[in-house]
Amino acid sequence: MSEPTSETGEWGRAPSLDDLAEIAERAFAALPEGFRTLAGEVIFRVDDFPPDEVLDELGIEDPFGLTGLYSGVSLADRSVLGGAVEPSRVFLYRRPILDEWAEHGEVSLEELVAHVLVHEIGHHFGLSDAQIEGIESSLP
């Protein structure tokens, strides 16, 4: 991973897919233990952009308009008697995240990735945006 070039978190180049994956892993490790334990079956993936089919399905025209996506059946909607369920996935989209980070210089890349991650994992739990904001406000 290419490390930031200073203590202020400045990068010498745009962070790669692998860099963002490592940031996401660190952000996930920093979440409260109970939250991480419950989310244990979620698979994380970092891509440059969301696929066109996803953008079309969500009615999003600008590929920079989606920073992350939860894909799967939320825990709130799963049935004990239901059949096998595909593993839940959280997709993080590198270029839209970097674009948002560049536009909002007051937040670090690590903070932004943690925000997107918590938001998408929150959807896995079936949480509302207000509940997700409550979890985010409790993070260091």
C-alpha cells in the first residue's frame, strides 16, 4: 500500500483499489466489536465504478453519484425458515469516493471510507439513516 506522504494524510498519488481495500479493512477493524461480529458474514469489494446495470437499476445517471452499495438480503428481512441466501456484499467505489474526498477536504479519506462502510453495513442490519448516523457519531 502506498502510505500518505505526511502526518496530515496527504497522498503523493491517487490511492489504488488495494489502498482503499486496506483503508476499509482498518475502518472495519475500528468499528465496535458487536457491530463487527454481527457483520461478520459480509464480503467487501472495492471497484473503480459501479456497473452500468447497477446505476440504471437505481436511476443514477452520474457514475460518481454512488460511493458504496449494500447487496444482499438485510438481516431484518431474512427468514429463519428461508433457504440458502447469497452472501451479503458491500461494494465500495473508489473513483466516486476519491471525488467526494477531493470536494470535501475537511474530512480524511479514512473518515470518508469509514462513513461509507458504516452506512452500507447499516443497510445490512436494516437500520435507518438516523440509526446509522448515531453509530457514526459514536466512532472515534
